[in-house]
Amino acid sequence: RSLLKSDLRGDEIIVVSNREPYIHERTAEGQIKINRPASGLVTAVEPVMRACSGIWIAHGSGSADRDTVDKLDQVAVPPEDPSYQLKRVWLSEEEEAGYYFGFANEGLWPLCHIAHVRPVFRASDWEHYRAVNQRFADAVVSAARTEDPVVLVQDYHFALVPRMVREKLPRATIITFWHIPWPNSESFSICPWRSEIVDGLLGSTILGFHTPYHCKHFTETVDHLLEANIEQEHSTITYGGHQTLVKNYPISIAWPEGAMPPVEACRQELRERIGVGASHLIAIGVDRFDYTKGLIERVSAVAVMLERHPDMIGRFSLVQVAAPTRSSLEEYRTFHERMDKLVQDVNARFGQPGYQPVHLFATHHDAVTLQRYYRAADACMVTSLHDGMNLVCKEFIAARDDERGVLLLSRFAGAADELPDALIINPYSIEDTADALHEALTMSEAEQRDRMRSLRSTVQHNNVYLWAADMLVDAARTRLRERIEARI
Ligand code: GDG
């Protein structure tokens, strides 16, 4: 953490993301209640901002009633120990519908995740996306106190912001991180505004992805769309006289500090919640309720495992936490219904009085409870059909200082590159996933320990501070070089 501070000492840091790290809500009693959103981006970037300070600009989305929270346009956070400013951009319902639900989540999200959901492109959504990107870029420019701030642009909601900021602040260091996959160039080319998006991103000084694969896909996309100079050797793209470093920075979590609750207490608590005895086996799943996370495949694999190993009926359950997300979109509502129906069917088929093979908790849980669940489980299932990185698997690993528990990890999550000692699965093969689940539930303690030790040493080292420090060190180098060149 000290590395972060020293690399950019005295420099100004501005973060831009759609999601806000803290949601302030007014309760019926008129008190302000503060919630944390379910978001991988916030999980990763928030500890970095705590360490760096500066200003974080976000859409005041969750802060429900904007009239009552007007005074919270800008607040110092974290509430318990303020170290940076949270500034909110308020969007109208129409802007939110077009920019966020429309172009970002019905267009770019399925476009970039190959999960066989067809992207929807509407010209009106694109117009809102462009206009909202301009509003955020303007907010960055007015928040900047110097000509050369360090701006961290987060995710697919803001592809146009780097170029827009660059136009007003040519000397800014703009680090853009794309938290989701980048598809191959043929897949990307169906987007009617493909060139504008790529041009917008190339306003960045550094453009980061999770894996070398995503970087390669992006570079190939540029090659097909624009007259740019690509230098493979240095991973740079020069376009319109400006150079962008395109590089992979695998994101992670903050390694937990301090004592964790006793495993026995966590095990007992979760088993009591689902009404089973102490020796009951549990696999945990924690996801936003999203069609890319492979939830249908996960429950189907549980059914196949029970069918193949009837001795597990009555002895094993999957506990799935599915935090509500984007529920105003039809695609998400339909997915929710399909999932509810499947869970009902599997429970009807294998359930017994007092026993359900699948418990679906489709509500938001707090982070402390999630950590207790991770500690209570015998296995954790990450079955994403496609995922930029996936932080749930890293949280599970970090929670297991007892060196027990088995991780099943989809090979289509970026995290699979870093964590080969998990049981790597292909979620599209229900049978293989079912076999891996059985292997996890019957794995010897010694093998669990060896695998978990290896996974823990990786995540402890490749933590989120390293992710941020790598980008900030690259940024600091670029700033030095630019200063030197300016003097020549
Ligand atoms: C995107 C990319 C990439 C979940 N339910 C609750 C809750 N969560 C937390 C988890 C975890 C986070 O949300 C989910 O992170 P993921 O990384 O798994 O997934 P996305 O939200 O899709 O994140 C992803 C990430 O960005 C970072 O770059 O890894 O590939 O898709 O931290 O614990 N948190 C709380 N309550 C819940 O009910 N508090």
C-alpha cells in the first residue's frame, strides 16, 4: 500500500465508475443508512482509493430518493474513516434507461461476454450513452485541480470518456480498466458504433484488461477498424499521434487482515439456516443474479451429481446467494424465472422432508455474512460461462485460512489463468461439472490442503494493491517519460 502512495506522491487521482462505492439511503425514521453494492469493480477499486485518496465520481444510482439525499452530492468516505471524496452525478430516468440499462447492459455486456444472449443495439440508447459519457467527462474536467491529473476510468459504461477527457486535458494520465472480456474482432464488429468505441478507448494512456487474451482481441479489433500503428513488442498502439499502452493487469481482492470467525461456528450457523445436521456437505455459490454466471448449469450439475451418486441425496446441498441485479431488464427477469423453475424441479425430484438439495437466496447479503458462508462450505462453485476475472473464487480462497474447502472454477473465467490448482471445469459440460463436484466433496484432507495452500499463496501475493500498483507504476513511468520528452 505504501508503494501506491509513493509512486504518485502529490499527484491527483480521479476515479470514474458507474457504480458508487457507498449507497446512502434515508430510512423511514429519517436516518441515513449506508449500504455496499454487490460489484466486483467496487470490491477491487475501493481499497485502492482508501490507500490513495482523491475523488471518486459515480452515478448516484443506488442512493434511492435523490431529492432526500441532495445534500449528499459530495461526501467524504469511507464513513468510518474518511480518506477520499465521493461525488455523484445524478442521471434522469431516461438517461439511465438509455445509457445504463440500454447500451451498456443490453448492448455491450452481451456483446463482450460470449454467453449466447443476443446484444440489442438501439440508436436512442447509443445517444444517451454518448451524452452521459460526456457528462462524466465534464465532471472529471471540473473536478481536476491540475492540468495533468491521473484519471482512472472504470469499465464498459465509459468507453468514450478517455477521448472526451483527453480533448480537454491533453496532459492527463488516463488509465482505463475494462473489467469484462473483450471478444474476438468478428464478434465485436456487429456493434454499429464499434469504431467510435475503440477510438474513445484509445484516448487512454494505459488501457488495461484482465488477461493477455483480452488484450490480443482488443489489438486485433483495432487492427481491423482503424489506421493505427501497433507495436506488438511494446504492447502499444499509436493512433492520431497519441500512444496507448495495452496491457493485462489481473485484478484481485484485498487480502484480509485480522482474525476470522471460527470455522466451526460458521459451519454450524449455515447448517442451522438450512435446517441440516453438522455433517451435511455444502457447496456455496455467490454471484450477481446474472445469465453469464452459469447458474442454470450449476444447478443442473448438482442434479446430475445426485443422480449419479444417490448416496449424496440427503447429505449434500448447494447454497446459492444470488444478489439481485439489473432486474428491470426483460432478459434478467426471464433468467430469474427459469432459474426459480429449475431449482423447484430439482428440489421436487431429490428433496425429502427436511432436506432440499438447492437453497437459492436471491437477496443481497452483507460482506461479513458472505465470508462466514465461504468458511462454512466444503466447496465453492464458480461456473461462469464467461467472466473477465471473477473475484468470488479469490474471496473464497482468502476466507480459508483453515486450508480446507475445494474450489471449482470455470475455465472461462479470467481467474482460471492464475489458479490452475482449483478444479478447472467447463460449465458447458454438465456431466464433467457434476463429476468435479463429486470429486470435490470426496477429496482427501491432504489434497484439499495442498491445493488450498497453493491457491492462497497466489492470491495473497497477487492482491488488489499489486493490480493497482502495476498500473500506477506504468503510469508514473509514462509521466516521467513525457516530462523528459517535453524538455527535449
Ligand atoms: C465484474 C466482472 C471482474 C455478490 N453478491 C453479493 C456481493 N457480491 C460480491 C462478491 C464479489 C462481487 O460482488 C462480484 O464480483 P465478480 O468479480 O465475481 O463479478 P462482477 O460483479 O460481474 O464483476 C468480473 C470484476 O468486475 C472485477 O474486475 O472480476 O469478471 O464481471 O466481491 O462478493 N456482495 C455483497 N452482497 C451480496 O449479496 N456485499
